[in-house]
Amino acid sequence: MARIIGAVACSHTPTIGFAFDKNKQQDPVWAPIFEAFAPVRRWLDEQKPDVLFFIYNDHVTSFFFDHYSAFTLGVGEQHAVADEGGGARDLPALAGHPKLAQHIGRSLVADEFDMSFFQDRALDHGVFSPLSLLCPHEPAWSTPVIPLQVGVLQSPVPSARHQVHGERAGFNNTAWDAQFLDLIENDPVRLTEMTQAELATLGGAEGAEVIMWLVMRGALSANIRKTHQSYYLPSMTGIATAVYENLASPPIAGEAERHRRHVEAQLAGVEKLDGTYPFTLETSVRAYRLNRFLHAMTQPEHRARFLTDEETSFDAAGLTPQERDLVRQRDWRGLIHYGVIFFMLEKLGAVVGVSNLHIYAAMRGQTLEAFQQTRNAPGALYSVAGKDAAPQSWDASTQATTN
């Protein structure tokens, strides 16, 4: 059972990363930033957490408005450094912690949070700006990270302080900043009752980013101990840091087991259904590479490369020998067992000229004719192939068998 030992609250302005990358530690203008983060880094060094759960917002870098989620959890094995316009910072990628991320994701959904999940998305300064001062990272980061991206840039945003756009750009209210730091420690419920308009009035339109601090505070118990706090206003926005130790009591009696049953309730018993393989977060992470390769069949260039030279396309995608064999052999049942979701199978089928009915029959271990006899319209063959597909030369006499 994971245990929350405490929380680090800090600003994520690009100012922090700039100062670090330009070696401004001794510059009198920038030195207070490093001084503010030093106690936090020492606390992390002393506590040696196994994982950092990092609540941040993306700044329209890896997430755009074609699909913008309120809460999206990173469940992948690695998180790269995003290019925000002038090239990525010279930092190593972060290791994720898929197993714990999957547990957190399942727990949140069980508690009726409408979650999204991501893999293979780079993280921007919302994570790497403060993290570069918090953790050692040469040659690799010292601690794995589970990122939770909170969508606060497009209203409506999740309900719960500095403005960087429009004629009011540069607005700051240091008195409110001080009051906020007091409330987040001692009376956080009052902050959750404030509207976004009220937050904007006191702290600027980008004050919606305060939701990340409230998510952090909500994960802690009512009883916390503040061991560090700092505040500095070098430029556009105030930079604050704080450390809160969690004083929660350990689980009582069957609390942990009840929570596990709560999380597992929706899929309880599904393992008894023969031939049924739920596509879970665990499956998604494990088979991500192959699912991504097959999903790319929606791109004309990828389809063309695959049809011209399968082996070269396998190399480009970095598929393992097992994954290559599954695709080469069109092993539809084996692909499902491996963790490929069915809708990737029908995309591959459309490209190679295999109907959905052939795939269904193969998964059942039947000939096409035997499967068709269980349908009301046994001659109805179809696929998702579109206008650019090669002729679908389906032969009703062809037998589809599984390997």
C-alpha cells in the first residue's frame, strides 16, 4: 500500500528553468530562486520518496484544443522533455511508474472522476522547470514521476493567481499570495468555494492554475505540518515554495482492503468469462508500441510503407520479434492475447484486404463458413476500408484459421 508522506508546493514559471540553464545561481537577481528551492531539495533528499506524483498543467505544448481534457493522468513508462518552440531543454527523460499510476487511475474512476490517460506525450516547463531544481538528474533522474495534467487554460476549467495575457498582463497581488499560502495550509475548504472570477480578481486570469495546489492539498490529510515556505517576485509572477508533511494516521482495520474491492468492483468476475480480455490500463501500457504501430494504419504514408516493405516499417517502429511475428502471420487471436485492442485489428484487416468476418472467425478458431452459419446474413462481409483501399478480394470459400 502506497503512503503519501508529504507534499511540495512550488511555482512552475519558465523563469526557474531559465535561471538553472543559464547558471544564474550566484547572480543576485536570480539567486533567491535557488535559495527558495534548496530546503525543498534537502527535504526530498532526506525523505527519499519512491515516486513523485506531479500535478501540473501543460501550456498548450503537448495538449492542444483539438482534444482538451480536465484531468489526464500519465500512465506510461517514460516522459520526454517537450520542445516548447526553441528546442527541448538539455534534460533526460523521466521514468514513469505505470503500476502505481494504473492503481491511482482505477481508484479515481471508481470514485467517479472522469479521467483521461496519456502515454507518449512530452512534458513541458510545468514539470521540468521546478523539477530541475528539486531532484538530481545526471545521468538520470533520481525518482520516477507520475504526472497529472490539469486542463486550466480553456474555460470551463475544473473548479477549485497571476495574469500573463491582455492589458492586465503582469498584474500581481502579493497580499493575496500571502493570504492564499495561509489558507492552503490552514483552511483549504474556503479556497475551493471561490469562483474563477474571484480568483482572477485577486490574482489574475491565470489564477485558475491554483487548482493544482488544491489537488495537492486535497490528497493530504486534514492534519499537516508546514516545514518550509518562501516567496519571491523576480519578474512576471511570484515564485513560492512550501513543504507540507502529511500527518495522516495509517489505515485502520479493513480500510485498505475495502478500497481495493471498491476499485475492482466493475471488473470483478470478468476473468471467469472465457475468451474475454478487457483492455485495461495495464494492457494499454504493455502493448502500447504495437497498438500505436497498428493505429498508424490510419495514415496514408504509414500504410504505403507497410504494404511496400513490412520489415522496414517494423524496424522504424522498433517492434520486438514477437510483435513482428504476430503481424507477419496475421495472427488475429494471438494479437488479442498480446494486448492489441480489436479496433486495431480491423484497421490492419482493412489495409491487407481481410474482412472483419474473417477476423471474427479466426479469433473463434473457426472457418469463415462455420462462423457465417451462426449469422442471419451469412454472406455479409465488410470492413472499415475506405475509398483509397485496394480491392478487397474476399473469397467466401477461403478458410480463416487461427495459429
